[in-house]
Amino acid sequence: MGIAVDTNVFINAENGRLDLDAVMSEDESFIAAITVSELLAGVHLAKTAKIRVQRSVFVERIIANVPVLDFNEEITRCYGELYALRIKSKSKANANTHDLQISATCIALGHSILTSNVSDYKNIPNLNIITPN
């Protein structure tokens, strides 16, 4: 159906390592609600006021132009299952709850994840991972 864009893709674009227009489709690209939080945290973590202002402009443009997928009941049910699987597994030390929320969003809605950090999403069942070229 669509593609949820991972936070690292936006970070790579902000740092000039990736062209967003080349990897995103205007009518098929989305961001998970938790991705908005991650992007905004990056604004608040900027080392200087100048970087904070530049990053804020970049992030606000993303939020204004890329549809945000709500963390709704359907997605929370999927997340609960993924979280339980992760807790039961030996890899629970590597569990990133934000990545699991993004994964649940994609799985519940039938979307793929566009990410440069494939290792963050390995071993998540039924998740289609796409990497930027």
C-alpha cells in the first residue's frame, strides 16, 4: 500500500547524504506518529541555536507535508504482539520500542518501512523492509 519513512532517512537527507525527492513518493509516503517525536527530539538536542532553528524548519516542513499515521488501537494491538515476542526472545536487550512502534504501524496498515538501518528491523515478522538507493 504505502511506505513509512524511518527517522534515519530524514536525518540522512538533512545531512546531505540522501535526496528525499528521489526516495519518497508524494502519495505513498507516510511517517509513524513516533517518528514525529523522534524528529522533534532531534530539534531539541541540537548543539547550537543556529542548528536548532535550521533543524526545526526542516522537521516542520516534513510534518506539514508527510501524512502522519496515528498510533491507534489496531496498531497498538499489533505492537503488543511484537513487544511480547521481543520480550520472550533472547534479543530483548536490543529491543527499541520506537522501532517496534514503527514496525507495528507498517504491519497493521500493510505498509513497508523505508530505512537505512535494516538491522533495527531484522527478525520482525511480516515486515517488508525497503532501503533507499
